[in-house]
Amino acid sequence: MTGKRTRLFYHLKKWLEIAALDYGMFREGDRVLLGVSGGADSLVLLDLLTTPMVHLPRFTVVAAHIDLGFDPSYGDYETLKAHLEERGVEHFMEKTDIGIYAHGPENRKKPCFLCSKLRRKRLFEIAAERGCTRVALAHHRDDIIETLLLNLFFSRELSGMAPCLSFFGGEFLLVRPLAYIREVLVKKYAREQGLPVIGNRCPSSVTSKRLFVKRLLDDLEKENKDVRDNVFLALQHVKPEYLLGRKVGEGLEGLRIRKRDIRKRNLPGKNRSNG
Ligand code: SF4
């Protein structure tokens, strides 16, 4: 069963195909394992990837759902199962306790890190078992922007979320076909098509740092509506020579300023503003 062909449908398809072409995400005959959580983003990507493409080669989508164990009744699991069967998509579903384990007493500080890592690992295993060489995730443009800021604010590094990333020496390609698409349009499309979106039952989903960054961006956009666009475009205009390299064209290795120096306030010139 396929949904209605609306203006929004064609708009999203166009930008999905542009991103896929820009990054060479798919090849003829590929088997693509698509991680489907059951949230709006992954259901929209499933919908878009399983409708005919105009400019992309033909590939097969295999949907994979890893239940994280937050819903003991498995009602959401059954809802998703029914949807995948109705769409006639090849699929694989698995019940795990990854989400519960990631929130265990020994891991209170970083549940998202462990949860994502375990889920990603399992997805690659399933991809290998099912003969898939591509693993597709439903991260959109807003996810990419937020990840850049999260890494900057909390992980002390300038890095983001690549639309296409090679793993295990090129054995697998991780692709994000929604990379150019705004979250608001993804959510709008999910509503327009009446997709059976499953809510996120994870306790960290309402307290995460990602939510903090999202709200910060919302606040900034009250002053300047282009803030998100500018951050996204900045990812294409990186000027390493204006970062902390010692000489033009040289890497950052060997710099000796560490977090403890900043904490101790013994950076050169630290007190200059007083005198
Ligand atoms: S919000 Fe919850 S489900 Fe999402 S990555 Fe974090 S721990 Fe996992």
C-alpha cells in the first residue's frame, strides 16, 4: 500500500534523491537495511524509500526494528509489525532490553551513548545476516545541526553527523537519506499520510541534552530565523586555518592547551582584560 502523492511528497522525494546522489548512497541492486524505530522520522523514510525513484538506481529495502524494552506490553511492537506487513516490506523485528540496560545504575550519566552504540552494533549484525551493504538511518537536517552543537558544547570537538559514512573498511555504508530535509516537514508528512507513529517511551527522551540544544535553537531563532540554516550551511564552509592549528595547513596535533589549563585559569593572557 502506498500513500497519497501530495506536493509535500514530491518535495521530500526530490531532496531525498538529491542527497542520495550527492553522496552516492545507493547502487543498483543494493540491499538497504533501514532502522525503523516506529517514530515519525523512520516511518517517513520507509515510506519514501519504498516508493519508485526517479533518478536513483533500484535497490531493496529491508526494515529492521530493535525494540528497546520500554513497553512491557509490546503494544507498539505489534502496531509496527502490522504496519510493516501491510506495506509488504521485507522486515526483521527483535525484542531486546538495550534501553533498560543503558539506563542501569552503572551507566546513569550517558544512557544515550550506550543505547545508540548497542543499537548500531546490532543493526550492523542484522545487515550482515540479511545480505545488506547499506544501513539507512532516518536522521534529518535538524539532527545534523543539533549533533554539531552537542559535540561542540558537551564533547569538546567540532564534528557532526555525516550523511554517508563508511564502516569496517568499506564493508558497510551508513547513509542518512533525509540529511537535507527539515524535521518540521518530516513530521508534517507523517501527519499528512496518517502514519501510525509510535511515541518515544524512553525516560531520557524528555531530559536529554539534545532537547536542551533544540530549545536553545528555538530561542535563537526568535531573534534570527536563519540560525538553523546558517549552522547547516556552515558545515560546508569550514576554514581550518582559522581554528587552533599552529600554522596554515597544519593539523591540530601537538597543541598543549588542555581542559585542566582552562579550569585553572592559567591560559596565556587570561587576566589581560583587567589591565
Ligand atoms: S533518548 Fe532513549 S532511546 Fe534515544 S538514544 Fe537516548 S537512551 Fe536511547
